[in-house]
Amino acid sequence: MKRLLRALLILLGMLLVVALVVPLLIPIPPLEGTVPVERLADPDGRFADLNGVKVHYKMAGEGQPAVVLLHGFAASVFSWREVMEPLAESHTVVAFDRPGFGLTERPLPGEWQGQSPYGSEVQADLTVALMDKLGIDRAVLIGNSAGGMVAVLTALRYPERVQALVLVDSAIYRGGMQFPGVVRWLLSTPQARRVGPLFVRSIRNWGLEFGRSAWHDPSKITDEIWAGYTKPLQAENWDKGLYEVTLASRSLGLDKQLDEIRVPVLVITGDDDQIVPTEQSIRLAGELPNAELAVAPNCGHVPHEECPGFFLTAVNGFLMGK
């Protein structure tokens, strides 16, 4: 019996050594064709150092109420291209790239203190920090998908800074990945952090299909649009940043706090959302204390891109008198 136990301990020790050492020996080819984010920015792109992170943003227009746009997963300020200028005709409009996406800096482990900048809580703090920098006291937050989670979280953490919410196909009920503690620890080890970004790079292969699933009519995704979406894949450390987004993701339990949202809310959804089912947005509008609902016909997960006319009519009507 003692011999068997000893053999098992030796085997477990060998497996542990393999698990610890092999990931450190796997050759990781460097990213090719990456450049500093400043070289990828449009002429109207701006950068601000906020809470230790260099954040990329765009700003247009003057007028009240001010509007802050929060994009979804794997998107960027580019996703607001159809609606930002029309909104800016009557409002001060700001859109920024959440950490892990777009042209915002990708800090690496050891380069930040406290919570990860890739987590939703810190991104809510960044939203308010950007408002502070730009002299915006209160704003209407418009969030798509995961950006809607950040918008709701900001309203809960900083209720005095949020005038209203527009939640566009927002991932309130299914947002965030809840890893068991031991799994999260394993994914956070130096070994996993070394090889994880290698797997993240596969987004180049499956990303287009994911993008197509966000549209009711995928044929509307032109080569130009896809080039705009993939331009951030030229940014330095984009793969490591996206891996950190995965590590920081967790369930926020926002659906249990909806009754604390007292500001007016407009919930917008496409009638053919394959990512956040339309039924969830309908449910969200029903569970919020002060919400109205707008369902875009023949539209998917990104109505601000696929159905901008419907989106602008709904948002402008909602903002009147705010």
C-alpha cells in the first residue's frame, strides 16, 4: 500500500512539473505587423491618461445633455461611426475604447496597482474619470452589449453623474464569465498568461463569423467595415490585453440591482438578436423601474450600426427634454 501511495505521489509530482514547465518552453511567436496605437488613430482620435491607463477617445459636438458611448465586446469607437456625428448635432458626444479593445493602451500584469483595468468596475471608474477630464458633470450613458453592463454599473456606483441610460442589446442577464476560483487561479498563473494569448490570436479565424452573428443581414458587413473592426489587431499587445479581459470577466449580478436604477432608461434591441436574445431586452425593460422599450425590426445585436435611422429616432426622442 505504501509503495502504491509513493508511486502515485511521484506520478503527481511529475505531472505537476510538466504542467509548470512545459508552458514555459512552448515557443510563442511574436505578433507581426503591430505598431504604436497613436499611428493607428484617426485624425480626430485623442488620448487621455486616466487612472494610469492611456485611453483612446473621440469627442464631437456641443449641447446638453452630454452623451457617453460605451461599445461592446471586440468592438471600439468605430462601432458608433453611423450615429456619433448625428447625435453631435444636438449634444456633446464622447466615445472611448474600453481597456482591452480599440486603441486604448493594454497594460500588462505588474503595470497596474489594485484591480485590473480590464474589469467592469475599473471601467466604470474610467468612464467617470473621462467625464471629469472633459468637464462633464452629468451624462446620458449609451451602452451596447457588454458596454451596457458598464453603463449600468456606472449608474449604480456614481448615481449623481448619470442623467439617463440607453441600453442597447445589453448583456445584463448573461454578461460576464463566472470561473470557479481554482480555474481563475490557474488561468492567472505565469504559465497560463504566457500561452493564453497564443490561443486568443485565433480570433482572426472565428472573429468574422462572430461579427456576422451580430447582424440580421450579414451581407451589410462590407470589407471596409470589417477592416475598421480589425484595425485594432495591429495594436501592440492586443492579444495579451484580450486575454486579460477574459481573466477579469465575472458575473456582476446586475439583474439583482435593477430596482436601484432610478434614472430614465431606454432599452433598444433588434428583433433578431442572436447574441443577447431579444426576449432578454424585453424582460430588462419590464424589470427596470423607469424604462421604455424600442424594438428595431429586421435588426440584430448592433442596431446603431445596422439600423442607425431607427436608433437615432428612438434615442433623439428619448433625449428630448432630458
